[in-house]
Amino acid sequence: MDDVRRYVREQYSAAARRGSCCGPDHPGLINMTRSNYDRSELEGAPAGIEARSFGCGNPVEHAGLLPGETVLDLGCGAGLDMFIASRAVGPEGRVIGLDMTGEMLVAAAENLRELKNVTLVGGFIEEIPLADESVDVVLSNCVINLSPDKSAALGEAFRVLRPGGRLCVADTVFIRPVSEDIAGSLAAWSGCIAGALQEDDYLERMKTAGFSDVEVRRMKVYAVPEALASMAFPDLSESGRREMDGALASAIIKGRRPLRDGDVI
Ligand SMILES: C[S@@+](CC[C@H](N)C(=O)[O-])C[C@H]1O[C@@H](n2cnc3c(N)ncnc32)[C@H](O)[C@@H]1O
């Protein structure tokens, strides 16, 4: 496994064990989750699932899930989006969660133990261990930015979607160019910042992977004041810390796998 994946896995293992994302020993993980969900969506959710949720948006809200659909959550973490999706697809549907971090899968298994329509799978989003054209919807929440090979992850998402299937992802994006040295901060990478793509680059990579109807919709621009950046990203240069403020946003990214001639849906 490469250094980025190893570092990211260590950080999320520790976060899963600790049950919260922020702390002096894990400086990079700034909590972007707060206020992404309505209270009604969290009704009946297991205690503690929100504290182990490290997303930057609410992909289920934008995915238009239908009863009976098969959904794959890339980098499912402790399972909050799976919990919400499980209700939306109902007993005839299925929600599959994929994550590379064992501790996260253990937390998800505990959180989702009463749900009959969920399955958890260990593995990488760049090498999804599922058959071609086997899911209706791919969801993901703040994970693709963490990948050292985002084009491979998008290509894999496309491969496992059935023709006509949808991708609906919440992710971080840069809304203006930032200097290269930001990408060198592993703390900022594992905090869902340094690995973020520029909005245009995301769109292009979606199209290259084969998606149609692609859209990158900006949701929230993050303030990262220098004082917070210097505490959270001690391995980042001073100019890198200054640049971050107002450069990063959360976005909802959507695309569709086009139908081929003769496909029946
Ligand atoms: C920021 S957390 C988000 C978790 C979850 N989606 C949520 O909203 O709470 C990132 C998650 O993605 C997983 N992850 C990161 N890179 C991955 C990769 N290349 N393949 C599989 N899982 C990955 C981590 O283990 C972690 O659980």
C-alpha cells in the first residue's frame, strides 16, 4: 500500500477507536460533518454514529434513492449514510458499504447490526471488489479526495454501475488554484483538504471516466483561519496555511452511466 493510503488508514483507524474526529493527536481531521443532516434523518440512528461520521455533505439527500435499489457507499466509514440509505431503499433494496479501514468496518457493523439490507465489504475504492454493472447508485461522502488515484476510483465507480445508474458524491473541492506544497502535507491530505481536486478537474475526470450529465455543485465554502491551520496542519508551510482560507468548499458531484443502444431499464 502506498504512503498516502497507509497514513490515511492510520488516521481513520484512530478516529474510529476514539469516536470523534478532532483532537490534538489527530490534527488533520477537522470536523466538516456538523449540520449536514436534518434531525429527522437521524431519528432512530444508533447512539454515537454521528460522532464517528466524517463526511462533508449529505449525498443521500441528493441521490433520489428509490425502493428496491442497490446502493454502494464508497468509504462508508462508520455507516451513517448507509443507515439513511437503508431506509430509502427499503427491505427490497440493498446497501453495500466499502472501506479500507478495519476499525471503521467494525464500527459500522456495530452501528448497523439491526438492519437486514446492508452488507459491509473491506477493500479499496480504486479496486472495487464487486462485479461489473452490479449497482444502481454509487454514493460516497468525503472519500474520493483522499484517494491517491482519483481517476481510478471514478473509473471503478463507473464499471460497477449498471447502464443508467447514478453516482452522487459529497466531496471537498478547491474553488481557486492553490500551490503544490499543500498536496505535500499528509495531515492536510487526511483531513480531506490537500487531496481535493479543482472543480473543473473533477468535472473533466468524471467525463473521462465515461459519465454523462456531470455536475459539480458547490455547497459550503470553508473558513480555515491561519490559527486553526497552524494547529491542524503543523507540516504545512506558512504560505500554504494562509492560502487555505476560503479556497476549499464542499460540493455535490453527480453523474450518470449512459445507456447503450438496446439497454432496457
Ligand atoms: C472522511 S472519512 C468519511 C467516512 C464516511 N463516508 C462518513 O461520511 O462518515 C473517509 C473514509 O474513507 C475511507 N477511505 C479512505 N481512502 C480509501 C480508499 N482508498 N479505499 C477505501 N476506503 C478509503 C477511510 O477509511 C474512512 O473511513
